[in-house]
Amino acid sequence: MSIEGKNLFSSIENVMNGLMQQNYLVKRITATTVFLSGRLGKPILVEGPAGVGKTALAGAIAGALGTELIRLQCYPGLDESKTLYEWNYQKQLLHIQMQGSEADIFGPEFMLERPLLKAFRADRPVVLLVDEIDKSEEELESFLLEALADFQVTIPEFGTVTANHRPYVVITSNRMRELSDALKRRCLYLHIDYPDQELERAVINLRVPGISEHLTADIVSFVQQLRRLKLKKAPSITESLDWARTLLLLERNVIDPDLARETLSVLLKYEDDIASAEKEIPVMIKTIGSGRTDQQHADISDGQVLTNGRDNPDLARFDF
């Protein structure tokens, strides 16, 4: 088993730059964890609310390293065979018919690779995403723990399979249940929460080309206020991006109470949450207006759109 230097990030700054090129912005603490994961050969356990970018982090790492992302999606009832391998029964039967009952039908050519085995047998280091592990049973967690400890698995009819190259492993959890201490000990821990105003503005500017600076600021202010309400499901950065694209599609440059009510379903996904938020909309809109600078008021009047994408000045503060 090996892992080549060219498939590792050379520095923390290299992580930040690489992820930014994949349109994924991180602060230094996240980049440090990603860097150490590769150098120490430890999986990253990423927890946090749904929609904050846990799954996307694995895709961004794969893109930055120029390698394949292999995803194991966990769900209730997922068992060992579906994570590792299954036998190609049709091919085995055909081989028996051609070669006779003494034929060897348990070689690698008869295997149907599932995500874990595919990652182990890859001809170069890959990123293995074990997504939403908290949705699986504890038995599967124990199996994965053993497999990822030594990066090898035992197949009864075939023997022990050791990973050709150690994969980058990202494990995500929404904390639907507590994970075992044994799993946590073997991982580097990373918690991704809802972004602060600074990071959320930078993400919207990067991911939504053509949006004005003042509209970005208003969107972030409104969404941040929503998150402070007692909601069943607060809006994540995913919903913020969807709302920004919605306002651009509607060609609206200013958020008013009617617009907020009409498009609130883009941000909130439960009827009770929408009803609660509607009562607070006048106050939240007023807060947005009072928080604008004189320059932002002037930009609204002029219809000015500032530079966006990776050239946006907002991104300079993240040291890319």
C-alpha cells in the first residue's frame, strides 16, 4: 500500500487554493484538518447540520487532487456485501456451463466491486466518501472501522485484499445517532456549522456570478436573521445560494416584504417554519435597510453590480 506525494496537498495554503479552484471556500481550520488527514493517513469525520457542505467537501478534495471520488451512501439496512463486493452470479453460472463443475468461480474477475473494494483496488489514490454514516446500523460502522484501520478486508472465498493505495477518506454524519468512540479515535474531527456573514458573502459572490454586492449583503443579513429564529430546519448555505439565484432570475435587486414572502419557500422547507418567519419579515427587512452603508444605498440607486467570481475583492480576506 502506498500514497504518492503528488496526490497529497503540499501545504495548508495549497489546500485552500485547491478547494477554492473547485468553488469551495474554507477557512484555515478546515484546510488544516484536510492537510493533516492526508499527511497522517487518517480519515476525516465531518459533522454538522444538513446542507452546510460536508458532502461537497469530499468532491472538492477529489477535484483539487485531480482524482476520482468514490461514494458510499449509507442508509438503514446497508450491509457489508453492498459496501464491499457481490459475486456476478450470471458470469459464474456461464463459466460453470463452459468449464464444468470443477471450475474456479471465485476469482477477482467474477467480483462486482462496490465502493469500498473499488477504492482499495484503484490504480491510484482516490477520495472515498462514506456519506451519512449515522443512517447505517452500528454493525456496519464496526465493519468499516476494521476495514479503514489497516486498509484491508478479508473475503472468505478470495483472501485478504489490501489497498493498493491509501485513499483519502471523508466520513460525514448529521448526528442522527452518536457514533462510537472507537471510530472517533481513529479520525480527525471536523465540525462544519452554518457560515458566518463574512464567509457566506464570499461563497455567494463566488458561486453566483453577476450578483451585486449590496444584494449579497441583504441576502446574508436576512438569512442570518432567519437562523436565529426557532425553526425546525434553518436555511443552510445551499438555500442561501438558491435564493440568490432566485432573486437574480426574478430580476429583483432589492428585498422587500412581499418578495420575501413570495420566495420564502426557497429558504424554508416546513409549513410551521414559514408561518413563524412570515411574522418576523417586516422587522427583518427593516434591519436589512438600517444596516446598509451610504455606499450600498448609492449602489442600489445606480443599479451597480460589482466584480464577482474569483476576482471579487471579498475573497482576498481568505488568503487564497
